[in-house]
Amino acid sequence: MFTTELIQQLPKSDLHLHLDGSLRLDSLIEMAKSSKVDLPSYTEEGLREEVFKESYRDLGEYLHGFMYTCSVLRSLENLERVSYELAKDNQQEGVFYIEVRFAPQLLIDLKGVTMEGSLTAVNRGLERATKEFNQQKSVVSGEMPPFNYGIIVCAMRMFSSAFSPYYTKFFSLHHYSDSIDVIKMGAVELARAAIKIRDEKGIPIVGFDLAGQEDGYPAEDFKKAYALVHKNFMHKTVHAGEAYGAESIFQAITELYADRIGHCYYLFDTDKITDTHIVDKEKYVSDLASYIAEKRITVELCLTSNMQTNPAIKKISDHSFKEMLKQNVSITICTDNRLVSNTTVTKEIELAVNNFTITPKILRNLIVYGFKRSFYPGNYRDKRIYTRKILNYYDKIARKHQIDIE
Ligand SMILES: [Zn+2]
């Protein structure tokens, strides 16, 4: 029923999309050569074999490739280029709205790339691709909705001085502090920067995220950074439930005010609960799932990425997506990393419809949540108008393919 052609044509979004994990492979090779970054191979096949694989041993191997992508991205020119290309690649497959996330502190090189410089360069690339798309006759005439985007900055749950030149310096300047205090300070500094750069430079920094190793770094350590962005009307998302269980998701919502949760994979896993105060674990996860569903806290679902980083998931039909659907949780389908996971939004939707019970109505909801629960850069009224345009276009495409959405 859902052909690739239909899925490509339907208007889609991607709300969980890491810039540094979503480069074009040929561009990475070209930029590595011109920026004198060493790669284990300079052919696409070689890199697919060595670094960006179909499947990975564990999260560590999955993250290995970021070392190379971050090295080439410590350049304003390359940052603008990959941002432009990322928007273009999304437009090519019918994605109309993206929220691109990255950790500026990983890319600051203490030479040409500053916090503000990195955000400006990314915005410039995204803006250029957006203008090109929106100048098309079909968009100007209103026949097709316009493309739009926002930027999310990621604080790191864990970093060491080896992560980037910025972090090296940050650690050396706080020589007498415990590493966890330095990490917390890093997140607060990023929160202040994001608010100021958004307000003074007009860059659409729409959200704040917490990424990186979850295990050993609880959400509550980042309360101060999240309270700052919360008070300044910036949206919040948190990577949670990727390594930890339900309590970590609960913390993200109650302590960090998360509007959305990245992954949320272990939401229903009672074995992952370590808090000894929680006696009835079944009731706890059921109450939490109900709370998330009722508050419309949206799960950014990344199927391929979860399969690749989590060897515990033997087959895709075992994924907790099935249970989330059953509990009526608000879910949006995302890629996580187009290069590292070797995927696209179309592929992720195909995975969903081919392995789970998805009716036309459920598919429409999944796609619509990507717009309704987006951190749209503009006021709520504008967001409603934009979402309405997307919905009308969706229904037009569905009718063309004789899909009955009722
Ligand atoms: Zn992610």
C-alpha cells in the first residue's frame, strides 16, 4: 500500500538530525583532502567498509566516525557547505522541515571557528538552500509548501579534554575542578551563548539538547543549563532512554523540562530501572508512558540507529516502537545520522511501515507530529498556518495515490 514513491512524495520532517553524522560521503573525502585530515580510506567503498558500516558492534564503534567528521567541520567553509548539502538532500526526498543539531563546542578550533561563527556558518548554508527551494514556481504559487528549518545546539553529557581543542582548553583553565563540574559548566556556557546568539543575531536556534554518553551522567547534573534556556523560551529535547531506563526519561521531563525525548528506547523496560524506591516497576513504566502520551511529549524515534547501537535488539519487530504505538505516545520518525546510519527519512518510514502495524491514519499522525511538535522558528500562529499547509499537501498526495486516510 505504501510505495517508496508515495513515501518520497509525502511532506515529511526530521526533528532528530545530527549535522556531524549526516555528511555526504564524497564531500567528506573531498574536504578531508583539502583540510589535510587523515582518513583510513579515501574511497567511498573503503570508508563504508572501515568506518560507516551497515551494522556496528556497539555504540563506541558507531561513534568512531564522528572523529573524522568533526575534524573536517572545524572550518567555517566546510560547515556552511555540509549544512547546505544536508538541506538539499532532505528537499530531494520530500522533507520540508528539518531541525539540525550539533555541538558547537566540539567544532570550535580556537583559530577561525568560534561559537558564534559556527552557528552563523551553519545558518548561512541552511538559509541558502531554503531560499533556493522557496523560489520555485510551485512554492511561490502555493501549490507546494515552503521548506523551513531550525537549529538545535547540543550540550555534551560527557566530554574529556581529548574531545576538541575547545574542551582541551576548557579543562586546562579549570584545572582544580572535578571533571563533572567542568562538564556542567560547559553546558551552562553553551546555554548562555545559544540565548544570546539567538536574540542578538537572529539565528533560528530553536532548541537545546543533551547528547553523548548517558551511562554515568544523569540528567539532573544539567538542571542549571536547562533552567536557563527554559526561562528564555527556548525549546528542550534530551537524549534519554538510549542507555538508561524509565527514571532517566522521567528526569529529562521533570528536571530538564523536556518537550521531546530523543530515542526513549527503554521506556517500558522494567529491568533498566535501578532506583530502589520504585517498588512496583510495571506500574511505574505504565504511569510514565501514560504521562508522556497525555502531555504530548514527543519521542524522536530513530529505528536504524537504535538497531545499530543496541545489540540487545535482535530484530526490528522487538523494538519498543510497537508498545509506544499501542500506548498512543506521540512519535515522530527521524534519522539521527544520515551518513553514520546510512539512512534517509524515506528509508526510516519504510522500515516503520514494513515492520509494524501502521494504517494510513497512523502514518498520517506520525508524519504530522513532526510538524505539530516541532520547535518551529516563529510564533504559534505561524506554526499553525504552516502545519495546515503541510496537511493539505499531505492529503492531496495521499488522494493522488488512492490512500484512504479516514
Ligand atoms: Zn541523536
